[in-house]
Amino acid sequence: MKSEFRRELAQQPFEEKIHKVGELISLSRKVKTDASLDSDENTGFNGAELSESVLARDWNSPEEDAVWSNL
Amino acid sequence: MADERSAIPLADVLGAANELVSAGLIKDYALGGALAAIYYTEPVTTYDADIFFVVSDKTLSAGIPAIYSHLKSEGWRVEREHFIVKDFPVQFLAASGLTEEAVRAAKQIEYEGVPAKVFRPEYIIAISASVGRHKDRARIEQLLEQATIDKPLLDDILRRYNLNLPKK
């Protein structure tokens, strides 16, 4: 079932898929910025430091599924 | 508030690459890496764009200073190995061997009205097999599951470059 859903996602227009990835990057930046503001060591946000491994870490989590559920 | 949709300014990136071709600074180019894979698969997270280019100038510097000057004049900046456009990192990579063949064989597309080229899935798989990191193995698996693959072409590329797909 899950792989069927993923194959359906793959069929979406390229522009739409890129925009979805962009939304995730923006979300990640916001979360990181908020976390940074809450931190005692407020070092600010550097977009170039976005880590693919961090972004990918929860890729298969229920929360991740929820993010994509409106597609 | 910034438009979330601008987080990946891919049309700007491809437009700039087209300008580099028009200016004669590069011969040809194609989108590779994760963004190219997304053309064929579900969306996956990535933090940069990889543009593979065929050099016009075969000298040691491969025309990189000219590319740098051109992009800088367009408002791009440089941070370590990346060019930055609208806060999004882009890597310009000189193609050779397998990647040069991938550029020449790339699929012609249009992205938000901008003509561009994107690596074919068979080449993305072969390049991923040659790199072999965890994320490359995941990319191969995704492409094999979700993209339409020309199996004879893939086998031919793998054979000619002495590559093997990772075992499951």
C-alpha cells in the first residue's frame, strides 16, 4: 500500500514535486530557527548547513507521512 | 514573508545554466543528483542542486573562473564548493566520462517555462552505483521501483563502465 502511494507521488508533475521539497526545506529552516532561538547557544541559522541526513532521518516516520498526506 | 515555493529556485538555476551555454562558457549541461532523480520518483529531501556541465575550455581550470565571474555578475555568491542563489546552494560540476555521457544523453524538459535537460534515470542509477553511498543505494532502489527504466540501456551503461548494482 505504502509503495503504491509512493509510486503515485512519483507520477506528480516535476514542478509540484520540487515545490513540495521546497516546502519541507522551509519547514526545516523554520524548525531549526525556532530551536536556535530557544537555545542557550543562540548561534543563528545557516541554510548552507542543512544536513541531508537530518532531513532524511525521519523520512519513514508517521509524522513524515502526515506531512505528505495532503498531496 | 518569503514564498515557500521559492525555497528551491530551480527555474533561476536552469535559466542561469542556459545563459552560460549561450555565452559560450559551457558547451552543454544537465541537472543531476537528487533533483534529477525527483523528476522520476517521489519527492525526497535535498539541500542543493547539482548541475553537470561539459566544458568549453579544456584547460586545467575548465572555464570555472569565467563561470564564477558570470554568476557573480548575476548576483550569485560563493560559499565553499557551492554557488548560492536565493539562499539555495548549487554545485557546478565539470562532467567527464560517465557524467559527460549522461549530459549528452540527457532528456530535454521544460521547468516553469525554462528549457532544460535532466539526466535519464539509467544514468542516474549508473552514477549512483559508481558513488555507492547509502543515499545512492536508496536512490537506485527508488528509481528501480518508481521510474520506467530502459533495462538494455542500463545494462549497457553498467557493462561499459564496469559497474554493478548493489545487492539487496
